[in-house]
Amino acid sequence: LDTHTEYKLFKALQKYLEKKTAIIIAHRLSTVQQADYIYVLDKGEIVEEGTHQELMEREGLYNQYMRKYFSTETL
């Protein structure tokens, strides 16, 4: 999905998914930061897990990807 369509879809789903469990697989990091809980996979293995805030406080893979993603997006 393009960014605009993904945003509209996610906003529509948020209301529907309230108080429900949904598993969302995403490559675009702007999508996952809104999740209640995040699992980070590397080579098929879970290497980190936590909330966006918890993962950003660590110096792990999620933090590296987020910093890289948002630094290139603002260029």
C-alpha cells in the first residue's frame, strides 16, 4: 500500500479493532509505532519486544531502524 492509503486504512481499522487483538505485519515503521506491543524479528527470530517507548529507550535494532527511517524521511 502507498503511504496515504495505508494511513486511511489504519485509521478506519483503529475504531473497529478497539478492545480486540490484531496482528499487524508491517515494513513501514510509521505503522508499528502506534501498536500497543511490538515484536521485532531478525532472520525469523524475535530479537526484541515491548512498547514503542520501551524499544526506543534501548539501543537495539528497533531504535536503529527508527532513527534511520525518520532521518531519511525528513530529507
